[in-house]
Amino acid sequence: MSDPDTLGELLLACSIEAIGAHGLDDISLRSIALAAGCSTTAIIQRFKNKAGLLDAALAFALTREAQFHDDFSRQLDGLPFSYANFSELIAAYVEQRANLTIARFWSEVLFKSSQIHKAGAELERWLALRVNFWERQLANPAMAKSFLPHLIAIYSAMEEVYAHELANNVQYKLLLRETTKALLANSFGVGESAGNGDLSLWLNKGSARFQSSQEMAVNDLGETLVELAADDILAHGVGSLSQRRLAKRAGTSSSMIVYHFGNMANFVNQAVWHALLRDIPKELDPNFNESVGVKQKNMSEWATVLQRLTRPKVDHRPAGFYVDYARLTGQACLLATRRRELWPLVEHLRKIDGWGTFRAGQTVWPTSLLVERGSATAFAVWIKGQAVFNEAVCDGEPIPREALLSAARLIFSSQ
């Protein structure tokens, strides 16, 4: 039996630490070697190249995730099974993972999956591990065998990326608990009031919109800069923004960005916000005329529309709205720790999460669905998580119809 490769394990551990702390965009063999106290040659001898190192780090990280979930599960032995306890458990799980390096590592992989060759296959294993964890926590056998464990696993993966940045924010803590209650209310047979979303309505009173560039009174050059920045973000991710490169493309100086937007922080927020909402479907736009659209006839038609909005990009076919929105939201959350100018946008995005869903539920969704503000948030967080997961693993396929229908049955009350 050969001796364990302790340096190899150290290199993998350092890779996970580096990605969790600094993100996938900035990882380098040199920085990993420096952290491990060795040369880059040692990495190349073991893993051939950066791609090989990242592939091995994924497998290593999966064992760390399994250990976290086993340890967490042991702490729950004997927990009384109830609606109140289980909804609090989901919130506690998200908060527990908010500042964990291993959790940030997997968030980086999920929202930047194109940067790692084997990300899709390992993300499938990662999701199966999380689903299994929630199956074990559901003492009710019927619930454990239903779509609910999958729903919770995907919902919490999306919620975690908000929590990485907002976990210490008291308003977020309240929103998180309201949303977990709304997520579970139907499954536990709790009354409709659980999905009302009183906190969401309170926090959004008079602030359901983010200041637009038009409201900042920028001129044509300012609008051009925002458009160019949004193009860059949609093509290369939130971390791609470069003040100097954008100014060069616009044929102006870097100082003009600050001149038009007051500071770089305002500009970055505006550019990401514009990229998020540039192609929003009119049915989801809270600022669009209420008379838009015709009621979808039934749940089959509803699912068809949502599949169109959740299909990943394939060749020249653009991604569905939810895919781009989810990916950019996650990337903004992950980057906000290192670029504090994104914090106001991240906070705002979580506060308004579900507004489009709520509006669609009042206007174009089938009359059979009772969509309240809190249940709309739960569904919106889940569908974004599912959309970005599908993009990573499903080779161009939208969210499966049965998954959409199952999520709707679990989250929304029927009329």
C-alpha cells in the first residue's frame, strides 16, 4: 500500500481555500503553490495542469461536503419534527453555510461552471448528496419520497449565495425565515397566512425599484457606457468589468465614467442592474402596464412558458431570462465580498426577489394558482437555483416540466 500523498492533499485543500476566498476568476497555480509552500512543478507533476488540479479539487471538495452534512445531521438527532422546527432548520442550515469556505467553493462552481471541465458531473453528485441529506431529515416518509427534498436542496443552494454576503443583515435574517415558512406551508398543511409575505411587502414599500440610469439623468454617453458594460457582463460575467477597457471601447476617458455616475460604485451597480433586467419578459416586469398579456389557460401552458424562460444558451440561441438573471445574481453576490460597491445591489436583489413572480401570479398565470408575496419569493429563489443548475449539467435542456409542476404544487395553494 503506497503512502498517502500529503502534499497532494494539501494542494487540493489550498485550492478550495483559494477559490472560496478569492473566486475562480483569480486562482493561479503560482498562488496555490505559494500557499502550500511548494513550487508549481509539484502541482504539474501531480495534476498536469490547472484544469487537472480543479477537477481533482472538485472530487476532494465533495468528500468535505459529505463530512459537513454528516456532522450537521448528527447534531439533529432527536429533533422534534414540526413545521416550525423544520422551517427554522432550513434557515439555520443556510446561515451555517454562509461563511464556510467549502460552501463558497461550491457556489463558485455552480455559478461559474463553464470554467471547470468536470463541473457538471460533480455538481450532479453534489446535488444528490444534498437531496439525500434532506431526505434523511424529513421524518415523514411520504415527504421524504416526494419532490420536497430536491426542492429544498436547490432552494437552499440559491439562498446560500445571498447569505454569503447578507447573513449578518437583520432584514435578510427575517426574510430568510419568512421564505422558508412559505416554502413549506403547503407540505405541512399550514394555513394560507404563511405565504402572505408581510416582511417582503414591508421591506419593499416604496422601494421595489432600483434607481435607473435614466433617473440619474445621464446623457447619451452615459447610456452607451452602461450598454457596453452590460454587454461585457452578459458575455463574460460580472467580474469582467474593466473601467479602462470600457472607456476605450466607448472612445472616451476613464474619468468620464466617474463624471457621469458620481463614482465607480454607482456605475458598477447600474451596469449589473441593466444586464439583469435588459431582457426581462414583460410578464415579469413590475413596471409594465398591468393590462399586458392573456391568462395562461392551464398548468401545461404555464409550464411551457417557464421552460422557454429557463432554457440554457445553445449555439446562437440566447439563454432564457431566468438563466442569465440567476447566473449574474450569483456572480454579483460572490463578488460583493471583494467589491463592496456591489453590496447595495445584492441587498436590493434579495429584497425584491419574487416581485416578478408575484406580479405574474396576479396577471398572466393560470387562475388555479394562488400566488401570495411570500410563496412567490420561495418559488422565485427556487426557479433561479434550478435554472442555473440546469445550465451547468443539462446540456441545453430547460427545467423539466414535471419539476416545474411539482414545485408549483408544493409551494402554491390552489384556488
